[in-house]
Amino acid sequence: MMERIAIVWLRRDLRTHDHPALSAAAASCDRVVPLFVLDQRLLDGRFASGPRTAFMLGCLKELDAQFKALGGALCLRSGAPEEVVPRLAEELGAAEVYWTSDVSPFARERDRQVTEKLKLIGVDAVPSPGNFCADVSVPRTKNGKPFSVFTPFWKAERELPRRPVLGQPESVRLPDGIDCGELPAHEQLDQLLAQPFCKPGEQEARAALDDWIDGPVDAYADNHDNLSGGTSDLSAWLRWGCISARETEQRAQDRGGDGAAAFVRQLAWRDFYAHVLLMFPDNLQLEYQQKFRSLEWSDDEEGFAAWCEGQTGYPLVDAGMRQLAASGWMHNRARMVVGSFLTKDLHIDWRRGEQWFERVLLDAEPSQNNGNWQWIASTGVDPAPYFRRIFNPILQQERFDPAGEYVRHWVPELADVPDKRLAEPWKMSDEEQQQAGCVIGRDYPAPIVDHASERRVTMDRYRAVSPPKD
């Protein structure tokens, strides 16, 4: 009797635990080929990122070790998946190809083409859930429309049934004689980032999840906005699927308490933005709110460069941008502040910020990054008026980094600036500057814009395309 063979085509689900596609393949077939396809359209395309590619390759190396411990190995191929996957399926005589569904327009079109080509050779395509807490294609308003506001989405989604959290398969056995290929040579993450935020791979991810659930999550509701700490720090592993969102949600719910509940709600934002991109794919290029598509954006290249380099003269903005450049990650509160500064103080197109984040962030994924940038630019699905999202970087620093721990770490020029001057170091007297060893304009830049003035400009710009209703 011939053995039944399945391919599990991995994408951003780089784990062996709680993996519906992998578990289904292992249960239904005698031999399972875990496959990852290196697609240059993604590696070198619109959202190319050296640090994120290095992180991904590190995850793949660790995943290969996991599969070898289960009796198999990770198989690698290069090319367009719509060509590579059907060809390998035909070579192996595979009965089925499993994968985890995704929401981006690119992924959906790619998967459609793979499905069609598999059908032509008599191979079943078996898409499975696995990237999100629930099926983000299901929630609808009472009128049967997709959601465009988070809170009603959250109320609907939390009532949806959840799949059970799955364990790791007992074994993953390859067909005899298969050439699994080799991981390409690449720069290590610490060669690309001065202080990489986290290490790649499922083992690191699961250890971090254990640590988070075992205690710190209890304080999440109170501490998540504190710039010096308080977040889960799991985002890069969730983005690459080294841990599943569903297992993360379940473990937090099992923990219970206000902190865990607030954390579960934050996970739902990830599902919400996936739902939004699935339902409104044009958001990747255009403002969701059509009235803001006529906004005129600034071509301030000097301002953009200062923002990218963390040299704006606003300590919290600069700390966030330097954290990003050094670590490949940024605290969520800082992301909101730097995003507001780019779009509302410098009046630069949110798409440029989105692209910069995609270039550096280890956790950047299209739905999240796009949703968050349109949120802070006030052009996206959330209906809050634009004037509520003009963040004052001075007040934000005073509120969420009151001791200056975050700013002083990432902007060491300001290490000896007195607390009362740290949010506005340009207000130091000459004597204070000398005592702090930080002369404004020499050791640290003066503000490149005046926030109060630019806030008025922003109000005028947005009001011009969205006049107040009578």
C-alpha cells in the first residue's frame, strides 16, 4: 500500500505547536514535507527589510532543528510559490498541500494561483486557520457589512467559537530520498541591528510567552503605556507565527484578571486590522476615508531624514526612532507619538512612515502596520476626529516617561539634563546646558518645528478637506 504524502507550505507560521495545518497533515498522511519557499518578490519587494529577513532566516534555522527532533526536517526551495509548490507536489506524488490562510491581497492572489495549479494536477489544496485568534472573515455588523470600528468588532469577535489549542505532532516523517536544500548564507541579526530586540525562533518565543503569562501580564492594564516597560514584547514572534495568537489568547484567558483581559483585548486589535485589510484591500494604497485622499502632503526631505535618524529635537520622538533603528522594535506608545509627529507636525505622507517601519521593524506585517499608520494619520477606519490624534510629544513624554528612563537610554546626549528640562531641553539656560554637558544646537538639535504652530497647520489642512458639519 502506497504511503500518503502531504506538503505543509509554511509562510509566517514558523512553529510546530498549535499549528492546525501541520497537525491536520500529520494526522491524515504517512509522510509530511514541511516546506518554506524563499520568494524574492517578498524578500526584495516593496516591503524588503534586511533585519526582518535575517530574523525570518533565524526562525527557519531553529524550526529545522525542531522538525529534526520530530524525525523530519524543513525543506527549502526558492522561486515563485505558484510554480514551486505544484512542481514539488507533482514530483512527490503528494495528495494534499496544507497551509495557513492569510489576509493580504498579495497572499490571497498567490494562494489562488497555487490552488488552481494544484487542482490541474489532482492535488487538494487545504487552507487552514492559524494566524489569528478567530476567523477574521466571519464578523459582520447587524446590516451584514464588514466592521470598520474596533469596539463593535471586538464585541462580535469574542462571541465567535474558538478552535482548540493543539499540541505538537508526535512525529513528522519525510518521504525517502527528498532533497531538503540548505538555508542561504545571510547576515546575522546582530550584524544588522546594534541591539536586536529579541532572538528568532519558536523556543525563544515559547519561553517568553511562559514568562509573560506567569506574572507580568497581571499588570498589563496599568503598565502597558509605560515607555520603560509593561508590554508583552511578543509582537515579532506573533508576526512570524513562532507562537500562535490563539494559544496566546487562551493562556491569557486561563490566567484571568484585569491585566490578562486587557491583553486579550489588545490581541483583538491584531485580528481587527486583519479583518479590515481582508475586507478593504485598497487600504494598502489609499486612505480608507475617501475625503482625506485629497490631503496635500509635504515633501520635506530634511524633516523626513531628521525623523528617520532621531534628530528632531523632541526627545521622545528621537528616542523612539533610535530604538527602532538599533533594535528593530519600538514601544507602541512611542509608535503613536512618532507617527503623529511625522503626519501632523511634519505633514509628511503616512505611507512614507509605513514604508520606513516596514524597512526596519521585526514585527511589521501589512495589516497591522497599515492599520496603525492610518489610525495615527486619522485617515483609516476608526471614526475619531483628527484633532484627537495630534499627540503633543512634550506632554506624552511627561506622562509616560516621567523619570526619563526611556529617553535617557536611547538619547544619551540628554543623560545629565535635569528632569524638569528633559521634555524641553531647549529651554535650558546656557548655564544649565554647560552643567548638563548638552549644548543645544551642538550636542543635541533644537526642535526642527514648533509643535503648537504645526498643530494649527494640521487643523487647517484637515478642516479644508473635511469641513465641520453645521
